[in-house]
Amino acid sequence: MRISEWHERFTLQSTWTQDLRNFIFGKINAQPGQTLLDVGVGTGALLDEYTGRGLQVTGLDLNLENCQFSNLHPAKSIIFNADAHHMPFKAGQFDLTATHYVLLWVRDPAHVVAEMKRVTKPGGYVVAFAEPDYHSRIDYPKVFQDIGKIQNRSLAFQGIDLSMGRKLGHIFRTIGLKDVRLGLLAGQWRYPEKDDFDHEWDIIAFDLGGFIPVDEILAMKERALESWLAGESTVFIPTFYAYGMV
Ligand SMILES: C[S@@+](CC[C@H](N)C(=O)[O-])C[C@H]1O[C@@H](n2cnc3c(N)ncnc32)[C@H](O)[C@@H]1O
């Protein structure tokens, strides 16, 4: 996929967690003018929202192309191309540090959360907005189970930790943060439309590509679409959040 397509994907993904961000920002009493570090900023899908809240945003990402794309973003923020395991910031530099679908990708998530804690001011917050647990996914009926199994194989091959979600609580509770809160993003579904399916399918097709032959992917797509439009299918990937005070 091209980077603009990844950006579309990340932007769509960010809408799923919008209510959760509103909830957590309320709980931690985030105020305009505060500084926020977006760790694993990606293509900058959340930059508009964060700056729209009046936060002064700094982004950090390991991937140079993502940083360059983020930098083109109209939202005013400073982007660093760096590794979240070794952040180029002083201790206590930010009021808030946040990640969104990132810890599952990193080599040592506990180390990254410890770094987030280090660069956050005393009294500030470290937040992981969304960390999925692909190993406990619910896929129904069979065609979606088949797709889910292949997608998990592909994600594992891409290097993600399929059980990240269930590990988040332990990391946050043992890193020395205060008043740690942990939860699960609830699901909400409208009546399924073809547009939603097409969006989902783009990423599924990306993940399945190279794992099974194209004609099998196309046959699965046909069966999956039929089931989707009949309102039969359920696809749910439990996604955890956590936040705690420094
Ligand atoms: C799934 S994307 C999420 C992007 C963004 N947070 C969002 O929700 O749109 C994961 C991002 O984490 C970045 N990443 C992975 N490992 C990293 C590391 N060690 N340090 C910094 N960024 C990293 C990737 O380059 C990628 O941009």
C-alpha cells in the first residue's frame, strides 16, 4: 500500500477509538497548552485532533517515510525520527505521552513505556490508547474464522505481538506509575454496509497477500461479502487501553 493509503487506514482506525480518547482525556483532565508526545506518530492520523484540543504536540516515529508524511500535515507539530526505546528527550519534558496501536510493534514494550514515563513530568500521564489482542479475536462465521487465522499468521510474520493487549496491565502496573487504570474498548456496530466491508477488505487483502493464492483470496472475499451484507458476521478484536500518572 502507498503511504497515503496507510494514512487513510490509520485515520479510519483512529475513528474507532475517538470516544475512548474523549473519555481518557476527560479523566486525566488534559488542558489546552499542555505538551503531548505522540510515540509512534505514524502518518500523523491523530495530529489534527490533538492540536484541535489545544495541545502542543511532538511526534516521534522510527519510520522516516512516516515522519516525512506527518511533517506535511497541516497541524502544527514537531516530528522526530527516532526509536521509542531511546527517546531524544530530557526527563520530565512532556505533560502527557501517548501511544495508539504502537506497543504491539515494538521490540520491548515495557522499555518503551518506561521511556514514556521518564520523559513525562511528575503529575503528568502516560497513556496507551489502543493495544489489540489478536490472539483473543472473535470471528464468525467460518469464512471470517479462516480469514482471521491467516491474518494473524501474516501479522505475526510482520513482527507484531498478537497478545500485546493482555500484557498491557502488567507493564503499566509494574513500571512505577500511580493510579493505573486499565480497560477494554467496547464494540459498537451499525448495520453492515458495503463501504465498511470495502475499507476492511483493503487491509485484509494486504495481510492475506503472499500467504494464500490470489484466487483463494477472491473466493473468500465473495463469501465474506455475502455474509457481511446478510448481517451475519462478527469480527471483534479485543483492544485494551491503560493510563497512569507519573
Ligand atoms: C500501526 S502504526 C500506528 C501509527 C499511529 N499511532 C496511528 O495510530 O495512526 C505503528 C507505528 O509505530 C511505529 N514504530 C514501530 N516501532 C517503533 C519504535 N521502536 N520507535 C518508534 N516508532 C515505532 C511504526 O513506524 C508505525 O508508524
